[in-house]
Amino acid sequence: MPKQVFGTAQVPLSPAVRAGDFVFVSGQVPTGPDGAVVPGGIEAETRAVMDKIAEALALAGATLADVVKTTVWLRDRADFAAFNRVYGEYFPVDPPARTTSEARLMIDIAVEVEAIAFSPQR
């Protein structure tokens, strides 16, 4: 089965790619439609990122409930507790496996998250 690409971006990546029953969501960053970073710090940025992940999943017919693995990059490990509080709101039961690292990110943001979902095609 060939891969299916969903969405467009201002950079050379696809927001979501379906390969069989798996959906891969590119790392999402907390920017609005105008490309500006969402104001408000780590909590606002985390909400923006998680909402963008949900939107990318929806393009491929999946939801946050289908997510089996996420990878998270935080600019500052001191933000981990605040990030975790917001992230937990998006996965209230059976959260996915996750890796979290502290890293210097490509733009001046506090968080980036990518996701992998298992969503059998209907």
C-alpha cells in the first residue's frame, strides 16, 4: 500500500503521512496561521502544539486516542512539569509511550512534539 500524504506546510515536510495503519505526524511547533509563535509561555505553546497534532491526525482519519508514541523536545527542562500538566489533559487515559529531551530548537520556541498513531484503515 502506498503512502498517503496529508496537509501542506511552509517548509519541506508533510504534516501527516499514512503508511498502512500507521499515521506519522511531523514535529509540530507552536505557531499560529500567521507563522508567529503563540504567546503565553510553555503552557500556551504546549496547547497550540497538541491542537496542531490533533488537526494533522484528523487529516489522516485518526485522533489523539490513536497515538501510540510521541517524541517531545523542550528548550528548558525546567518547563517539564508545566508541559506535563498540559500534555496530560490531551491523554487523560492510556497515554502513549513518550520520549522527552531537552534540546536547542530550530526556532525560538519552548516545545516541539511529533506523534505516531495506529489507526487501522476503514
